[in-house]
Amino acid sequence: MNPTHPATLPVAAGQLPAVPLTLEGYATLHQMMRFRWTAWRALAENVRREIAAEAAQLLAAMEAKPDGQSALFSLLGHKGDLMLVHFRDSFDQLNQAELDVARFRLSDFLEPTTSYLSVVELGLYESTLKTYKALADRGACSSTSATASTSSIRPSSTWLGFDSATSSNPPLPICP
């Protein structure tokens, strides 16, 4: 037991856990890059235009992907000049987006400065309270109805405006 984090007490029968429901969303990669201006300016004007047109076309295609988009932003501060942000369903797809960017001819003029990986998560704090209260009011957390109550808290389309039947989240154990 860690003295700064007290041991968690088991949830007694009929009690609801004190944790909010969450939905996992896109895996996200942020790539910050410095532009190599000296090398860029050393190129002939027609070569710079050709490389820029190729990059614009490839980035537009990545931005329009139906299974996860990418976007390019101007970056302020010392971390670099540009930031690419990629949203994908999996880390493998993020890896592919990173490899696709590395294949751009423009990447010869981009120096990675930092990056980070994250997962977008939607916390259902208010909905969790309402759901847990409704279950408790119905007596859904008695020992005889624990299994039935688990399926009754899956997020519904009326909560969030999407079809939760496609969610990969497993049923949530509400009552022990």
C-alpha cells in the first residue's frame, strides 16, 4: 500500500462505484517541426513550388480521410514552426500517418522538435450521475439484479447523439 494513496475499499453490494463512465475516442498524434529555411531558400523557385504543391495535395487528402483526419497548423513559440495533428482509430493508423508524412519531399525540410501521443476521452460525468441515480431508484443494484443492471447503463443515442451499438467498450460492472 502506498501511503500517499490509501487502499481502495471494496464496493459493498447495492452501492454504485464512485467513478464516471467514459468513452474512448480517437488516438491522436501531435508532431511539432522546425522548418529548415536556409535549405529551402537554396532551392530553385520552380522546385519549391513543385514540392509545396505536392505537400498541399497530400495534406488535403489526409485532411479529408473519412477514418481519421490530419491537419497542419502554424506553431507559435520555441517548439517549432509547424504542427501536424493526426486523429485515427488506432495507434497503427497513427504510425501510418507519421510514415506518410515522412515520405513527402517537403519532409526533407522539416526537423522534428517534439511530439506527443494522446487518446481523446469523453467523460460522461453528468450522465453517469443521472444513470447511477436512476439505477438506484429502480433498485437495480440489488444482488438479484446486478447482471441485468450492467446492460442498462450503456450510453444511449439519446445521451450523446450517436449509435453506441458500435462502441467497443465492454459492459460496465456497476454492482459487484
